[in-house]
Amino acid sequence: MKISVDHPRCEGHGLCADQAPDVFSLDDEAELTYHFEGTDVPDEHRPAARAAVNACPVAALRVLS
């Protein structure tokens, strides 16, 4: 499973990081870091990653596969 992050759309609400802290984090300026950019999300993090995608209030995250 890969996730696409629309960084310009992200407003830094942090719900993704709350749902999946091993997959997403926000820095001190509320800039999103996706820890698996360009690679598949490991199996053990997939349920949390899907929850994070669904929690984003501005639809800045999308599951690609």
C-alpha cells in the first residue's frame, strides 16, 4: 500500500499523526512528514495508515494501492 500526500493541501491539523504516529508526523511548523515516501507502508502499519487517510479533514492523503 502506498499513500500520496498533497503537501500544499495539508493544513497541519495532525489527525493523521494522531491515528498513525509511526507513519506520519508534524514538525514544529506543522509541516507533514510521511515516513514511507516512495515506498510501501509496512503491513503492520496499514490499518493505522488507512485510518489516518480517512481522518484527514482536507483530503490531503490518498491510498494509491
